[in-house]
Amino acid sequence: MLIRRARQRERPKLVTVLEARDHIEADSRFEQHTLAHLRQAEREVAWLRWLGIVAWVLILLWRDMTSDVGNAWAVLGGGLIYTAWSHWRIDRAGSIRAAARLTSVGDPILAALMCAMTGGIGSLFYPFFYFTLLATVFRLGGRDVVLILALNAALSVVLFFFASAPDIRLTDLTIAIFYLVFATLLGVMLARWARKNLSLATSREKAFRLARDRTRLLLRRLIGAQEEERRLVAGDLHDRLGHQLFVLQQGLGSLADHDKLPDDLKLRLKSLGNEAQACANDVRLMMNDLRPTVLDDFGFCEAVREYVARMSVNVPFDLTLKIDDTVEFDERAAEAMLFRIVQESLINIRKHAKATRVVISLAPPVYAGGGAVLTISDDGEGFDPHKTEPGHLGLLTMRERAEALGGTFEISTISGEGTTVTVTLPEGHAA
């Protein structure tokens, strides 16, 4: 009783620790997704910079757009260096956020230099200031965009007083700053909507992942309970019925050897003894089908070898077994589930495939890392896996067993060309 109460007190602590671990893992995944999106956004903005450089080259070729050709070429050289550096830094930066903040400051400065060469705030390059604001708010958020807005406004004032055409008035500067503020507010609003949708998608993904994990846990428990029930039934058959059949067989044999019995009765007793022996053999086969003792004693590989050797005598097709003995399993549950998949597959092939050759293979995955790949292929008639008849639950059961282990279950089949079942287990169940 005291131990039970202690476990009940420890259970809430364990649940709290697991929930905290789930939150930490969720936050870590969210941070990784955020950084991945930021890096992708930086790549897209980098291509826009290259597009701006191409436009600047066209301006230089069209000499009437600027009167200071020498400084314009200098701006082009600096712009090329800056654009190439920012593009190179995307995949090599230790912190992508630091790189994004640097380019958020560099982009308005480059836009201001272009505008200074082509008419100040009246330049056709002035809308680049709006793009820098939108790019900043979508990449970094509201706090950073306020600083970039202040920088853009300050650069606009400098352009108005020192680089604008004579016909540009103070009203034009006011309108330009107004549109800068408007672009900032629009970007903040759109970014907020995008972040809400991302947060909603993330929460749904988390809920789906938790539901999937719980379903897998439930499946493992159900399948584990089924295997335990099979083991108990097989044990009862061995301890009770098997022993009784053995006693019956021995008793019939001793009676058949009695000298005082008529010959016809002796023959009858021997026939009954043979029937008892056949019944005992059937019980032994039932025990092996329910829970092979070799599976518990020697593992999956030896159990499959013994099962295939026994099945080869009774099936109308050639059975080939290819097992890599370097594959080892961390859990008996994984071995039992894979064995059941082999059993179900061979039963389906025997009933429906009309195959002449079946190959069963177990090997490590072709990619690096742990795990195991079980493949069962035949040269039978094939079928449409989407048009299975009601009540045929073999495929569903095999898929559930594989997914309960966190693995994958795939069927490749073409009518008239055979079927291949592939089960892939992740590292942790097979090592």
C-alpha cells in the first residue's frame, strides 16, 4: 500500500516532467522552423537585390538618367560587393538573425545611394525604401522595422536637401514619409496575420503529433496484450492439452501391446493412438502459430528461418529467405510484430496471389544510421490496394503493427506483375 501511494505521488511529477519536455521540444522545433523560414526569406530577398543591381546597370547604360557617371559606377561596384557578400553570408552566418539585421540596414543605404545619383526622393528607385520596410517586418518583426523606418525617413530627409531635383518641394517629402509610414503599418498588419496563421498551423501540427504518438502507444499496448494472450494460450495448450494427449497416446499404446486383447481391438487401439499423435502434432503447430517458442528463445531471425522451413513444405511456391544477421533488435515487441507481418503476408500470398516465387529479406537501410528494412515480394497476380474487399483486414493489421513501432509500411503492386511489401523500422527498435 505504501509503495502504491508513493507511485501515485510520483506519477504527477513524472507527467509534469514529460509535459515540460514536450514543451521544450516543441519550442525547439518552432525555433528551428523560424530560422529555416528566415534563411529562405533571406535567399529570396538576395535575388531581389540582384534584380536591383541589374536595373542599376541598365540605368548606367542609359546615360541620360544620371549626370554623375563616375560616382554611379562607384555605386554599382559597391552594390555588387555588398550584394555578393550578403548572398554569400546567408548559408555561412553563425546567426541568420544577425545577417538579416545587417542587410536590413544595408539595403536602405544602397537604395539611398542609387536615389542620390538619379534625382533624390523623386528617383524611380525611391520605392526600394518601401520594399526594405516590408522585407524587414516580414523577416524580423515590428521592433526592428521601427528602427528601419526611422533610418529610411532620415535618409529621405538627406536626399531631399542634398540630392533632389530643384522642382521637388517640401510637400513631396511629406508625402514620401507618409507612404513610408503607411507601408510600415501595412507590413506589420500582414506580418501579424501571417504569424497568427503560422502559430495556428504549429499548434495543429503539435496536436496531430501528440494524437499520433498516443495512437501508436495505444496500438503497441493492444498488440502487446494480444501477443501476451497468444503466449498464455500457447502455454495452456502445451501444459494442459499437450500433456493430456501425451498421456492418452501412451495409454492407447500400452493397451494395444496387451497380449490378451483380440487382434481387431489392437488394430483399433493403434489407430486411435495414431489419431492422438496426429492431434498432438496439430496442437504443436497451433502453439507455434500462436507464439513460436523459438521467437522468445532465439529472436526474429531464427524464428523466421524455422517458420519458412516449415512453410516451404506446404505452400505451392518457392520460398527464398535472405537475412542479414548483423541486424539486431532492441525490443522483443519489434521482433514479434515483424514476425506477425511475415506470417500475414505469406497467408495472403498463399490465398490470393497465385505466385510461383516469394522472396523474404531483412537488411539494414540503404542510408546511414540504424534501423531495419523487411521486404516480402512475390511474382503473383498483384492487386489494387485501394479496392480491398470488406472484411479483409490483413493489410490494415500489418500497417498498424509497423506504425505502432514508429516505422513505415509500403505496398508496391501492379496487376499481373506481383507485389512487394516493405516495412522500415527506425533506429531504436532495430540497431
